[in-house]
Amino acid sequence: MKMRWIWFWLVVLSLNIGGLRGSTALLLHPVHISVVNLDVLDNKTLVFSVKLFKDDFARILNKKNHTTIQFDKHTKLKEVQNYVNAYIFENFKIEGASSKENYYLTKMKISDVAVWFYFKIVTQDSKNKDYKSLKVTNSLMTDLYQDQVNLFIMNYKGEDLAHRFDNSDISYIFSFE
């Protein structure tokens, strides 16, 4: 877990936000960022969490679905689950885990500025396999912000791997050989 925070801060510190000077976006957030943590638990089960700024995520869901979603202490998972699932599944994909994955949204946590969603993936593939590679596509929030950065941190067999996604780089293949 300590290594994840080190990766997180290294990537955050590497962000180039110089182009945002004078922008009104700078007054809202100095950066537009999401964080996804993925743990490969075994050959059939993966869990991941997605952390987003709650006002940005509500903005994109409302824009796409013509709704008035807000994430606050009164928001219930059942009220937003279909919208969250549709957006996350459209913009965050893990290929290579299996040809058929089942994603389960298991939990939502809301703070003052962020919202976390917790997912579990149970593959339908019955064979025991070690992953040789996983292709991750992460375009979360890039349809709203040109300067969006998506940090991805994965734990596979005790090793932490990370990648920084943005509008020009939405897919990456992690190899485990």
C-alpha cells in the first residue's frame, strides 16, 4: 500500500499544469485527475476502485444522461448505479482477464470532494491461468476535460505497476513475463 502512495505522488508531481494558468478551471481544481487501483486477487477474481472528483463526475453523468445527479451524504448507490455502471464500463476496460467478465459494483463512498466506487470482476473462464498480459483502456473523464489525467495502479502477485493515462494515451498493455 505504501508503494501505491509513492507512485501516486510521483505521477501527480509529474503533471504539467502550466497550460492552465489563468484558466477558470484552475479555480475549481488545479488538475483533473482520477485514480484507479486494481488488485488481481487470483486467477478468476480482480477488484478495483475508481476515485473521481464528485462534482466533475456528476457533471459528466448529468450531461450524458440529461439528469440532475449529485453526490452527497444522501445519495444511495441504487439511485446512481445504472448511470455509474454505464459510464465506467464505457470508459474503463480490462481486456485479457478473460473473454467474458462480470463486473459488480459493490460499494460507493462519498467524501467532501471525491467519490469512490468499488468493483469486483469474476471471470467466467474456468481454466486456471496466470495472466501474461492485461490491456487496460482508461478514458475516464477525457470526454469532459482535455487536461484529464487518469492514474492507474495495479497489484499483481505482490508487484505494484502503474501507468498515467491522458487524452493522447488511453490504452496500455501490462506484460507479466
